[in-house]
Amino acid sequence: MGGFILRASKTIVATVAAIGSILLAAGCSSSSSSTSPAASGTSSASTAAVDASTATSAAAFGGMNGLIAAAKKEGQLNVITLPDNWANYGAIMKAFTAKYGIKITDANPEGSSANEISAINELKGKSTAPDVVDVGSSFAVSGDTSGLWAPYKVATWDDIPTAAKAANGDYYADYGGYVAIGYDPSKVKTPPTSFKSLLNPIYKNQVAIDGDPSQTGSAFAAVYAAALANGGSLSNIAPVVAYFKQLKSVGNFVPTEGTPATVQSGATPILVWWDYLLASEVQPVVKGFKVVIPSDAQYAGYYDQAISATAPDPAAARLWEEFLYSTQGQNLFLGGETRPIEMSAMISAGTINTTEEAALPKVPGSGALDLPTTAQNTTAENVVTQQWPSVSG
């Protein structure tokens, strides 16, 4: 999304740049896991004759058995910017290797989406180049425009909502979450439930976001959500400036980068961040830490998967995607406190881990959200870039 290139600790970059609406709440989709020839396990084609770099589904290999054989022959997979504690990727990578015996090399685990794009370009033709990426939506779109991705549709393609994928299979959402309010109940005696409630003077010197929203995507998402709660819309983020000025004038807003450490120390006992990062990074270090999705704004964002068009291990790259979008892979994302993109279809099919699903913060209302278009995001970025200094200055 333009200038929003930082992803501190792999901070999610703003939101899905997709057209239309998407139902994100439990049970809001009637689709069920599809079974295609690619998922049948049959292998009628000779894998030796398959050009894995142009395969657009497992059917090109004669089915999953053929894809697995081709990927095992390559024997390795290059991923990039996947911290072990991010979205349960540590467990996901271990499970993939255990299942298929394919070694994974994870380059630059603490990098950004921008770093991933740079690596694709700079390492093209080398065996160390990334095979796949996990990037913020704006980077998925820009990479697509630059011709960086190879189209591929996983067996469960129909279970990925239309608004969350490129129609030709160039990229597709994998996991995400909601902007939420996290707080330390040992220091915050009255639980905040909304952006409006954060204006209460009892929260003096307690409220933070995770950095400058003109630089950090998750901070941008936090202010976008605040705009929605204060009369704004996906096309009009301007009300957020007045809101944060008011939050600052009553003494509640702490203009510093909120982190698990600042919550733990008491410097920012209230942190507005993604629900899954509050759960996975703050809850483990702050006893009793609570996470609530604000009642006056439900704002969601997703990351996207894409296969490099010049992947050195094209079959392994495609098998990786099949694994991520399988029931096992999607439930592993869920185990990382994120909301897997096929969540609704899995609920309908009865294949979701109900214990872990029940542990997610509850979404107020119906959970039906309109996701901003690329144009709306660009407009919002410009407003924040121009006007945020009047808040932070």
C-alpha cells in the first residue's frame, strides 16, 4: 500500500485490497470443502513430463500423488519472512517437513513484505530465491502487476471467498484477524469495550497503537478502525484525526510505539492492535491480559500467499500451498490465534478445530464486512500521511 512497507515483527500491512464484501464471522458461508481431481490422489500423468513452473493446479501432475512425488524430488522449499511465533508458522513448517520430508529454508524471518518483493527481484535465477511469499495485500497486488506471481489454484479454491483472491490464482488470502483493544486488567480496572470508551478520562496515559500509522501497517489499520467508529467509512478516514486529537487532549493517548514490553511495563496498559498478535505476543507475557474487538468498529485484514513465477523449487512451492489450504494447514493457522480464510467453509463442513475457534475473541454483530478497495486504501494512506503529524506533533 504505497508507503506502508514496514512490518515490524511481521506487522500486518493494513488490510485486504479487494472489491466487494466478504463474510468473516463464524458460519457466514455456505460453501464446503471441495474435492477436485487435483485432490483425488490419483496420478495418471508422468511427473517427469510436467513443467511444474507452469502448473496451475495439482491436476497438471495427475493429482496430489504426482505433485507430492515432484516436490519430494526437489527436496527443498525456500520461504521468507516467517517468524516461528507468527501465525503458528513454526508449527506449520515443522508439520510440512514431517509430512513430506521436504527441507524448508526460512530467509530473513523478521523482515517485511517489501523485503520479500526485493528478494524475488534480486535473487531471480538463484537457488536461494524465494519459492513462495506471504505478503500484505497491497504487495500481493503490486507483485501481480509486476508479473512476479505464478497462477495456481489449490484443491480448496472454491472455499476461499471470491473477494479474497485473484480470479486467475495469482494470489489468495490465507489468514488474518480483527483490530482489537487489548488491556492489562491489573492496571485497567474498567474494561474498555469500544473506541468511544477509550475517551474516558480514567484511561489517562494508557492508550497506544503500535507506531506511526504512516509507516506501520497495523497502526494504520488501528486508525482506520477508529475512523469507522467515529462516523467515517472505507472511503473517508478523515474523522480519525479529530478522534485521536481528542484522545490526546484528554491525556489518554500515549504517542509511543506500543509493544508487548510496554504493556508489560505498564507504560501502555491498553494497546490497539491485531487480535491475534495481542493473543500470541502479549497474552503470554502479561498475566490475565484481555482482548476485545470493539463494539463500534469491526475491521479485518488478511495476508496473501503467492508463488514466485521464477521459483527454483516450483513443485514444492505448489505443494506448500496445498498444505496451507488443507484442513490441517488451516487449522494450524487457527492454532496461531488467526482466522484462516477458509474458516467459514470449515465450520460448515465440520472440519474446524472447535476448541481453538471458540477461543477467538468474539466479533460483535453479524461479522459481515465490506473490505476497502485499492483506491479506498490509497486515499486513506494519503490522508494519514498528510494529517497524522498534526496528531503526533
